[in-house]
Amino acid sequence: MRSPPGGAVPDDRPTAADRQRLTDLFRRHGDAIHAYVLHRLGGEDAEDLVAEVFVVAWQRLAEIKVGEERPWLFGVARRLVMQHRRHRADRAALQVRLLSETGSDDGPGSDPATTERAEVVAALAKLPEADREVLLLRYWYDLSGRESAKVLGCTTATFAVRLHRARRRFRRTYEDGSTASKALPASSLTASTRELP
């Protein structure tokens, strides 16, 4: 990310403190929001959507509680991504992208870590979007359960239930498709998703 979306910021909040807060928000969270949007949409339209997130932040700056900026921004990004995706109807394209970016080589002598990573990505791609989103928020973007719940607009308890169910479905899908025919180690989901493009 290069710079905050200054050109799109309205002039109805001219105070230096507000401008500094927006700049600080962008510096601290802009890259994470960009990574999230890029992962959900691909390269097309990502920059524009990130700019929209920070325009919304500017317009609603007074509503963003100190200490809760990150989940608030992720929540806005998620809603904008969902709107965008409804217009593009690109769920199938995302699944194809996830599978095509694994760089897997299943031939003899292939790296076990690469094979495991490919299997994790393939299992994620087979899950419903809601399950994949829960797992990625928690394990890729490293949001806490409380932060993830805020992003999804649900209670922490509801998120915990969704995460438990998503993990169970992921484990079953992974084990069904694994060439190693073994259970997924607890750290594999986190480790494998962090290496994704």
C-alpha cells in the first residue's frame, strides 16, 4: 500500500487530530486490510475497495472505539467485499484461484510440506464460504475470537461455535483428500494458510 486515500477524503472533518487519526489507522492497518481484500477478491479492484474502507472510516471516525480499530476495519472491508462479490458473482473464480496458486507437484520426490500445503488449500476450497471465512479470519489474519466475532457481527460464543464446526468440517475434508492418510496436526492449518499468496 502506498498512501492513505487522501483524495477521496471529504472536507467536512478538517481538524488536524481527525486527519492524524485516519493517517495512523491507515499506517497501522492498511496493509492487513489490503491483504484481506486482495485475498478475497484477487488483484482486480482491490486498491479501490481498500480506499472505500478508509473513506468509510473517515466518515464514521467518531464511531471507531480506541482499541477496536482493527476488527472495525475488517468488518467494513468484509461488508464491502460481500457487496462487490454479489455484483461479480465470483465464488467459483476464487476457488479456482486458490487451487491454481498452490504450486503443487505430486510427482515422486515432491516436498512433503508443499504437498501438505496443497492439500490444506484444496480442503479450504471445498468448504462453504462461511466456513472458509471463519477459518481464515482466525488462522490466517490472526484475529482473536472476540475480534473475529466483531468482524462477522456475531457474539464471541456464536463465533466459537462456528469456528468449532468449521474446524471439524475442514478436518474431515482434509483427511478425506490427504494423500498421507493421516490426521491434520493442530498447527498445520495456521502454518499452511500463512504461506498462501
